[in-house]
Amino acid sequence: MNKRKRSGLCPIVSPSGALYGSEQVLWDFLNETKHRYTVYVPSNSLFSNKLKLMEKHNIKEFFNIKWLYFVILLRIMLGRIKSLYINEGGHVRYIKILARLFSKVRFYLHIRIIEDTRRERLQTSLSNVHIFAVSQFIAKAIIDRIHDINIIYDPYKLINGIASPSFSVTKSDNINIGVVGRVTPSKGLKEIVSFCNYLESLKMSNFTMHFFGDIELARDEVQYFYQSKNKYHYLALKFHGFIESKDKIYNRIDVLVHFNRNEPLGRVFFEALDFGIPVIGFDSGGIGEIAQIFGLQEQMVKINAGWEKDMLNRVLSVTRSTENARKYAAARLKLSEQFSARKYCDRLESYIL
């Protein structure tokens, strides 16, 4: 185990113990850094168990959020914590309390989702709270009231290397569309339903929609959509739930379609490129921002009446065109250069260390 001295380093809080995008980013950072951090993470969680297997950092599990921040408060009072980094914005109200109590302690808050930009959560700037945003899209949502903002794009470490697997046209008449992420209203459920209904109206019996992610059946609209899978006569819908293995996801689909118009960044964009799968989404939010960086803006869909037809045409185009395959291959090269874990680590530590 790494025995590096950790005194003086900024402790890290992971509000969630799941293995969604924010936790995967923190994993990449903790795996890449040369330092040994103290990391507070929910007990008996998937993320906690994964961090323990790394055997590199000092993992502190917490059972209760209020108890966690009581312990942090005591450690601040004892002079053992001079700064604190929070990997996402879910704990912002506790940070605001601590920041007001301890004006000399520096707090770093990483805003990753649009819900955490709401005015009731982030009202005004505090001089000792530094905000990181995962995209220009997120920064613009709070720039009117938060002035100390730095944009740090999430990293991605290629699993398959730059050259492999190759982007290729779909040889089969059947097209498998992948939707990766929770099935919930905030992830574009309305647009998903509209697109599915459009494909059904065209009698697209060669299309299958695959959903990879937790299905929030407690929401009425989600439950209705889930139950409607047997009501489509032509279009096939398959719900796989959350699958940790990326191979099992991307080896099953021909194209990834992202339906959230307000996605803050979109790690699935990176994953799909890694596995040689083209990506289609709306030319808005973080997805549109990434597409512009990668030179793929023409492959995105404008939000206007009749967008469903444009979306279908894009799907057919990227799965049948060798020219488009080359564009996505070029995008993967940019991904490895501009979104490396090393660059992310250096940038973040230039602030928190």
C-alpha cells in the first residue's frame, strides 16, 4: 500500500456511493494522482468497495450525512482540515454552513448536474467557496450569481486504445440503438417516447431500442413507458437495467442516441467513442458542446418541430456511411488528447493542493 504522507492534503467527499458518471470521474482522478487522499464515501456502497480494492487512499465511510459533516466540523475546529473538496453539488447546503462558520477554510464544490445550479441551492458567491463546472453549459447557468467559476471538463481514459475498435458501417439490416443512463424524466424521457412513437408510426420493425440504466418505476411516466414496451407492434424495446460492464453495453448496439437536451456533459459520449460506436444527440447542453469540440456538430440534431425525422436520418447516416465513420475515429483521437486523466488531475490539483 502507498505510504505517502497525507497531512495537509485536501480531503475529498463523494456524496454518492453509486457508480454513475461523477463517481467514475473521481475514480479516474484517484487512480491517476500521485498523492494519497482521505476520501469520505457512503458506507457499504459500490463505490466504497471499489475504492478499497484500489488500496491507495485513506477511505473513510459514513453512514449519515449529518454525522459526516459534524465530524468534518470537529476536524476543522481542531485544525486538521484546512480545505475540503466535494465531488458533486448534492451537499451544497452543508458546505454553505461550514463556509460561513469558517471563513479561512477553502471549500471546492464541483457542479456536475443542472439540478445543482438552481437558485435555491446556489444563491450567491461566498469568498471561500470555489466552484468548478463540468462544462460551459453548467457555468452559464450560474454565472449571474457565482463569479468564482473554473471549467474543468471530465476526463476519460480510453479502455481500448486510440486505434481499436474501428468505427464501421452496420452490415445488418437491423439497427440496435442504445440509450445509456437512468430511465427518468430528467434524462429526456419525453423525447424518448416521442422518438419511439415516430419509429412505430413508420413501422420500423428492424429497429430495437436498448435501455441500459436504472429504471425509476416510482415515477408514473416511467412506469407507463416501461409497461408500453409490449404495445409496440413493430419497434422492439429492451430494458437491461444498470450494467457495469461497458463491453456488454457497447458490443450490443450500433449507435448511441442521447435524448437529454440539458445534459451537463455526457460521459457516455466518451464511452461510445472508446468502443467504436457513433453518437447522436441534440445540439444543446453539454452534448452539443462536446460535439463542437470533436468536430461532430453536424451529426447533432437541432431542437425544432420535426426533430424526430432528423434524428432518424442521422441514425441511418452514421450507421451506413464510411465517411462518418472516419469523422468519429478522428473524434476519438481528440478525446485521448484533450480529455486525458492526467490533464484533469493536474488541473484539479493546481487548485486544491
